[in-house]
Amino acid sequence: MRKYISFFVGVSFIFAAFLRADATIEIIKVSGRFAIINKGANQGLKEGQIFFVKREARNGLSDVCKVKVFRTTANRAAVQQVKQTKSPLLQKGDGLYSSREMHSAALQKSQQPRTKRSTAAVAKKTPPPVLTLAFQTNSFQETKTEVKPINQAAVEHLGVEGASQVRRGITFRTYSQNIRKPWLGLQAGLIIPNGDFGAVYSPSLNFGASYMVEAGSGFNLGLELNNTFVSSSLGGGNVVGAASTSSSLLEVQVALQKFFGRMFFIEAGGGIYRPKIRITSADNFVTTYSSTNFGVFGGGGFFIPTSEYAGIMLKGRLHNYFDQNKIQYFGITAGFKFKVH
């Protein structure tokens, strides 16, 4: 049995070497479904040519796939896998054959001289059917051999057309590069008054925008502008004798954020808090009160990236600003941030 196997393998390698002798084109570099080969325009290669890719296996050469030349230089060319598969099939060292070379190799094999052998000798050297089936199975497995795709850095280093077609996902490297650029944020939420402020006003809607840049070491520095339409908790008005009142609170703040990883952050800052009250009397006389005060805040939140260029933000803050009395309230905000190109 071992003698039969050795004979069959030896014949296969001789045939593979014979067919390989005509294969002067081979893959020298692979990047996913793209590859660089060792021949170019000076050797007669042209864009649009189709080649058959074959790979050495234990029982000879196995079929891999077809490739198409899409760019040539003097002594190099770039090829692309024709059939789209889930994983790339090309490997360094694979040989490329034209249809003419494949036909020539098959013709030379058919024209090899045949020697007369006795029926007993032929039967003696013919492998059993089970052994032949095993080798055919191995050939099928070699044909289906796949390689793992290389990383994105290697694709960018390849420097050929078509490399940009490789899909890019949300990676830590691309995320960290993009967060270094300015981000704009649009947000909305509620403020919940506390203490004496809460005795007069009820939870109110808040709207705002932000502009943030990275300051290094996980810190972000930015400017925020928010405006709150404050609702009174006293019904028709919170000033005796007034027919109606309306109040608002403008915040202009500098914020400093510290990220821990990609999502969680804490923040603190301070700025200008400008409350404004508009009172309309029963005889339609309008009086406006406003003041400009300094205040501080602190809090934290989460940022969930939805792509390399955008994400959802959720945060909470405790505010204190210093009027004649210390005014305190809690703010809950949700919003959307996107990168400025």
C-alpha cells in the first residue's frame, strides 16, 4: 500500500513541476482581495487581462480563483480577485496562468510518449479506487483553502487602486484620530430647581449647543450655550398683582471633560448665568428684570459613538450660581454630537 501511495505522489509532483515551469508570474504581495505580481507592462501585461490562479498542493496544482489586472507599472502589476467571496483567497507565492498557458500544458501532457506495459504491470501500479477517492477529496479541500485578511494598515501601505474599497469599521484607532478634531453638539433636557429656587419654579425645558476640542491626555475643552424657559410653579404668576410672568435662564459656560475609555466622562466648569423675568401687569404694563451672575457646575455622563463621526450623549450636572441668594438646580441633558470636517 505504501508503495502505491509513494508512486502516485511522485507522479503528481512531476506533473506539478512540469506545469509550473511555464508559470513565470507569481504573487509577491497580498492585501485582502488585491495582490501585486512580479511582472508588468515591460513583460507584456495589460490592464483587463484575466489569469487563472493556482496553488501547489500535495497532489499537484489546485485551482484557486481568477484575477484581473487593473493597474500596471514597468515591472509590476496589481490584480484583483474576480469572484467576490466572504474571505480573500489569494496567497503569496500563488502562480498566475493565462488561458493559453493552461491549454499548452494540457496539450503537452496529452502528447507525452506512451510505453506499452503489460496488463499485470498496469494493474500493479494502478492505485485502488479508495485511495484515488482520498486524493480527490484532498484536492477539493486544497481548492477551498482560504486565508485570513490582513489588517487595514497593510491595505493602506499597498498603494494601489482599489485598496480604498476595503470597508472600514469603527476602530479605536480611527475613533481616537477623529475625536482630536472639533465636535459640535446639539442637546435638550430638563432643569430641576432645588431649594428656594424650587419653591417658585418647576422643572423646565432646556436647549443648547456645544463646541468641544481635545486638550490631550483624555481631556476635552469646550464652550456651551444653553437657554431654559423657566416654568412657574405658582400658576398664573409668581408676582402679586401681575397678570402674567415669563422667565428664562441663559447659560454661557466653559466646560472641561475627562474621558475614561471611550464612553464615560466626568466634567466641571463655570461661566455666566443670566436669569431674566418679564412681568406684565393687569393694565398691560411690561417690566423686565435681569442680572448677570457667575456660577459653577459639575457632573458626568456617557458618550456612545454611532460612527467615526457622530455619537449620542447623555449627562447630568449640578449647577450653582451666586445671586443675592445661592441658586441651585440639577440638569439632565441628552443630545447628538458630530465631528466638524
